[in-house]
Amino acid sequence: MNGAALLGASTSTLRRSNMRGTSDRDWVAELANQFIGRFKLKLLRAGFELWSMAPVAVSARLLATAVSQPDFAPISFRDTQGGSIALWIEIEINGPVKMTAPAADGEIPHEGDVILF
């Protein structure tokens, strides 16, 4: 199985959520990393183990072709101040998917746990 997750945010929403003042590019990559981490933990609890690469930040102008396609339908949210966040996940399965027995509850970190590595 391979796939991609896309997370985009309007500049206003991105900057309001970035309390440390890091660059927009770094912050959206961190948000994508946090999202995919939660996605992986949910699948791990169901018996699926995924490996992921570090997020890559791209400029919106590079996505213009993908967004204009009729089958591109991201999930999008609007905040109360007119900003927005969009999320899109695409997964491609090649061959059989192998599922293992779900791990015991104490073996998998919970959302919000600090994981040191």
C-alpha cells in the first residue's frame, strides 16, 4: 500500500495556529506530520502498521493542476474568521494487505503522549 496525504491551510489560519512563529512552510509540514501520526496510530490499533516519510511542503501553485481535476475532492473546513483548512488522502493498494492482531492497549501511545526517540 502506498499513498499520500495533503494538508493545506489558508495563511490566516496557519499563522493564528502557529504560536512559535516558525515559517509557514515548516508549520504546515509539522501539522501534516501530526495528522499522519494520528492516522498511523489509529490504524496500528486496528492491526495495521505503516511507515511514513517526513512531510514535504510544497507551494500552492504546484498543486493547481491537481486541484482543478474533477476527481479531486478534499475535505475542507472553514473557521469563524474566514480561514480554511483542506485535507486529502489518496491510498493505492498493490497486492494483499496483511493485518496483524491489534497490539495491547499499553503497547501503543495515546494521542497527546510524548514519544521520545
